[in-house]
Amino acid sequence: MALPRNKYQELLLAPTRKFSRREIGILLILSAIALWGLFVYIHQFINGLGITGMNRPVYWGVYIVNFVFFIGLAHSGTFISAILRLVGAEWRVPLARAAEAITIFSLPFGAGSILIDMGRLDRVLNTIIYGRFMSPILWDITAVTLYLFSSVVFFYLSLLPDIAILRDTLPDDAPAWRRRLYRSLALGWQHSAEKYRRLEKILGAMAIFMTMLVVTVHTVVSFIFGMTLQPGWHTTILGPFFLVGAIFSGSAATIMIMAVLRWKFHLEEVLSFKFFNYMRKLLIALALSWSYFMGVEHLTVIYGNTSEEMSVIIAKFFGEFSATFWVMAFFCFFIPLVILLTKAKRSIGWLVTASVIINIGMWLERFIVIVPSETYPRLGYDLGHGLYFPTPAEISITLACFAGMALLYMLFTKVFPIIPVWETAQEIPGLHGYHGFEEDEAEEEHAEAPEQIPGYGDALEAGHA
């Protein structure tokens, strides 16, 4: 049986057909940045962490900032795919896979930042051989590993029908490696209403589990800091604060990715402005929530007025970290909120601008959470060796991590459809996907038109067939 052909299917699958010269050029640039970062890391591995700006007492620098940031980005996929699926927000469907892909490709770089920060990779074995679950570090390793595994399974299951569609619609001149790849990954999937019903049940059950997991993971990430007695870290609000910040930055990243995909692959009919408007409203709510947690955290510390905590607060507000702190505050709240409430109402470009500003601000927010607290420990005498500032080696490795994530994401969009074809069918005019008809109607339609495949889509109207 052949899948029904239509212009929307071809539109969604077109990016997977071939590479353009511009795309090859971008891939080469990203690869060069990633390889340079790898070279710098090898240099760091040979010569030790002394080439970084880390010192005593600032033993966690940019690498741990990257770890928290990338793990935060990873929450975008779970939030849009799982949480919004549970609350019945159907507008999330065309955005779901792009957000899930952010999760899949940011988690390895988040976990990898820990390995980069360790210096000695063989020390990882100590957490397995001698690890004790009294340590929050073991909690974090367990939570992130479980989150990565669960996200891959959730992502693969939702991708499975589209892999089968690619398998069945490959042009005759397609490379042999694509045929072998799609045939292997499709696992013999056949388009039938019963299979789609079972898939929906599995994804619905996993959505519940993933929703609980997304709350657990970033809360546990915050425990690495909150379970210590370090000034600025030992606070009960750090868990929900980290969680809201993660969803905030992840949602902004999803907007950036969707805007690029809409422009590059001409997906204006699929990714209409209404989807971006929904995300705009979500960003407004998240910006207000983030500012609430930020205000409550600092108000509590200032009201307590303990000397150790106030040293960190003064350094943030008026001292050596004040410029970074106030840029972060304006980038995370004031500037994007003004844009979201005015210009972004009618412009995707302004919405993307606000999203870029938010993610810059959220990276700085992670820096402000980590470094000032280390600079001013509770001990009553100075152990420091000067103010921490990232060296060119740390900057190079950080840029390489971002380039590596962008490289993997771009390669994915050239091999698999970044917009879920089987789920988006119901959203596209003229198509009626599995969700668009009841079980009895599906069986009747299958009996009358055996050349069509229930569960993926019926034939279009005569003008679109």
C-alpha cells in the first residue's frame, strides 16, 4: 500500500531529501568550531585545569554554568511534549519534535560539561565503584541518566511512524544508506489504526512519567548547590527557582529554533503565527514567575541580614559582580517583557529577539548563582587567588559545546522530519489524521479505500490530491 501523496507531506519531508551548498558550508563551520574545542580540551587534559581561570575558592566555573544551562534547555522538550500533552494543548503538536530534539542534543553536552570540569576522566569510575547515595552528586547522576534514557525512548516512539513514512516514500534515486537506515529504525512499523491507538496510549502514559521526571531532575540539579551551607545556595526555594528558569530558557530556545526552521524550510503554512503567539504568552507567564522567585530569594536573604549572606548580596548588587547581575536582570525580565507585551504581538522577528536576550540572560543567571557564592565562602579569612574570569580555553570549549549541539540538531533535520508528519496531519487544512476520526469511521474508511492507510491520513480533496 502506498501513502497518499500531497503537497503538505512533501513540504514536511523535503528538508530530508538533500543538502544544499549553504547547509554544507554551515556544517563545515560548526564542525571547525567543535574540532577546535576538542583540540583545546585535549590541551587541558594534558596540562591540567590550571589553564582555566578556576582557583580556590572558585572551584566551579564556566563548565558548571554550562552544565546547569544545558540541562535547563533539555526541559523544553519534556515541557512542550509531555506536560502540554497532558493538559490537552493541541497547539503544541507542530512544535513538539523540535523541542524534543533540543532535549536529546543538549543533555549530552550538559553531562559532558561535568566530565570536562573533572579534569581526570578516570575519576568518573569512582562514582560507580565507590559512590554513596548520601551524596547529592549521586542523586544528580541518577536523575540525569534516567532523564536522558527516558527522553530518548519517548522521542524515538513519537518518531517511529514518521520513520516508516520516510521508508515508504523514498524516491528511487535515494542513497542506499538512507534505505537501510529507515528500514532498520522503522522496526517493521505498518500504518494501522490499532497501532496508532496503542502508540497514543504509550505516549500518554510516558507523558505522565516524564512530567514527574522533569520536575525531579532540575530540582535534584539544584540540590548539588542547596544541600551545601554555602552562602546564597542553602535555600529551600532553589529547587522551584531552577525548574522555572529551566523551562523559561528552554521555551525561549524552542522559539528560536522554530523561527529558523520556519524561515529555512518555508513552513509558514504549518508553523503559522498563532503557534508563536501561544509561545509568546507562555514566555510572559514564565518571565513573571522567574522574577517572582528571584525577588523572593533575595528578599529572604536581605531580611535575614546574616554577614555571610550579605557579603554575596553586596557583591551581586554593588560589587564586582554588579554589572553581570544587572545585565542579567534586564535581559531576563525587563527588556524581554517590554518586547513581548508590545512589538512581539505582531512580529516573529521581535519574538526571536526577546528569546535570544532571555537565553543570554539565563546563562548569566547561572553564572551569578554559582560564582559569587564561591568567591565569598563562610570561612572568616580570605582563601582567594583573585577574581574568577573564564580563560580563552574555557570560552573555546564553551563555544564548541554550543556548536556541537547546533551541528547535531542540523544533521537531524536533514535525516528526519523536524515537524511530526503523523501528528500534524490533523492540523493541516485538507488532512485528517488518526485523531480526526473515530474507530468505526476508520474501519469503514479502510474498507472503502484499501489503498489508503488509516492512522496516517486520508486522501485530500480532489484539488489537493
